[in-house]
Amino acid sequence: MESWRKFKQVFWAVGIPPTFWLVLFFLVPLALIWLFSFGEKQGVVGIDITWTLDNYIRVFNPDILKIFWKSLGVAGLATIICLFVGLPVALGIVYAPNKYKGLLLLLIMLPFWTNLLIRTYALIAVLRQRGFLNFTLEWFDQKMRFLFDLVGLGGLGAAVLGEQFQALELLYNDKAVILGLVYVHLPFMILPLYAALERLDRSYLEASLDLGAGHLRTIWNVVVPLALPGIVSGIIITFIPALGSFLTPDLLGVPDSAMIANIIERQFKSANDWPFGSALSFLLMYITFGALALRAIMARNSKDGI
């Protein structure tokens, strides 16, 4: 490949537009938010940059810390569920016939073609009291009662199924928030897992099975260590968006289900406290940088070990 220095005009013609776009619409706004995090609120819309650390100190308020730790727990649990669900799915796609792999990957990526808001409202339609899930359970309950009555065991059916079907409360709680986060972020876990598993040497798996190891032991002792870079990548790109999610907790949860991103949104809207909201935003940014740095260190150590 010839050096780009021989084609400087082409290089700058191709490189300047995206660089200008990146600087103007990403780095500049990000720098402004960073400056605001060291400012003080003045009046209704004013911000005075005083280089104070009070906004970062306010993060250690017990109420904010409680929400922050809860957000870490909810995002972490959703990430773990995505990992345990996504790993078998990724393995299934890897070992599927070649003619079906493209279709299966398309089905995994298909949710990205639909707006997040629409997908969340679709989940609400499934989980609400008169939603599709409760409707299906009620229909199944009626059919089971009919079968018990048909064979003359109506009393047994009432004892087993209860007097009357009660719709399940599946929405507006922490469980609904976790389910929504898994529903939204599962593709982020499956795709890097698939990319890592697709590169595995299958002879290692065959050797493990031939030597008497079961499937679960082969997955734990062979697949997981070899696919660890993909697993770490999947965890990072699933956990970080889940931690910063505000639409899912807002629509599927209650006020007590608010996560740190909902607090940030309120600072920029109802509270109109941009400096504190900026500090909270950059707290998440620092966590992101830390996770990416950890991933880079692990990758470097992996290469050094090889």
C-alpha cells in the first residue's frame, strides 16, 4: 500500500469533512458540557464558569449515591442476563448451517431498524394488564378450566387454577425495567459474542468432547476462555448503554425506578441545573473511559501472553 503522503490532496479531501463534523457536532458540545460541570447556576438560564468542584462533590449526596448504586445494579443485572441469554444464541448462530446464518443475523439486527420508543411501547402492549401476555394466560386458563369441566373435575380445576384468573402486574416496577433493558440491549451482547465465537478453532471443542468433557464443561473450560475478548467487549457495550438508559426506566418503571440517566435528564429540564447535570453526565463518561481503558489493558495483556 502506497503512503498517503503521495496523495495528500485526496487524503485531505476525504478526511476534512468527517473531521469537521466530528469536531463541530461532537467534541465542541462535549467540551461545553465539561466546562459547565465546573460552573455555577446563575439565575434561570445563566451559567458562570468558576472552576468549582461543588457539582462533583454533590454527586456524593446520599440520595444521588443511592440512585447511582441502584443504576449500577440494574444495569449489571441486565448485562448478566444478556450474557447468559446471548451466549447460547451466539453459539447457535455459529453452528447453524451457512445458508441460515445471514438470516439469523438479520433477525438479531432487525430491532435496530425500529425506533427505541416504538419498541418500548410494543413491550408495554405485551406486558400491560390487558396486554398480549395476560390475554394469552387468561385464554390458557379458560381452556384448562374447560378441559377439567369436560372430564368432570371442575372442583379439582378450581383448586389447581384458583377461583378466577388474576392479571399479572408486569409493568411499572424494577423487574419491568430490567426486562426492558434486556429486550433493548440483547443484540449488543449477541453480535460481539458471535464475532468472537466465529473465529474459534472448533478442533478444540471437538477434542474436549472426545476426551470426555460434557457440553457445559466444554463451554466453561474451552469456549469461555477463548472467547473472553468478545465476552468483555459484549459486557462493555451492553453495560454502558444500559447504565445510561433513561427512556426504558421512564416508561416501564415508577418514580422509585429512576436511574442516574433520569436524574441527569431532570437536571437539564425541570430542575434547570445544567452544571450539576453536566457533572453527572461526565461521571458516566469517566466510567465509560475506565471501562474502555480496562478493555485495552486486557487486550494488550492477551497479546503479550501470546
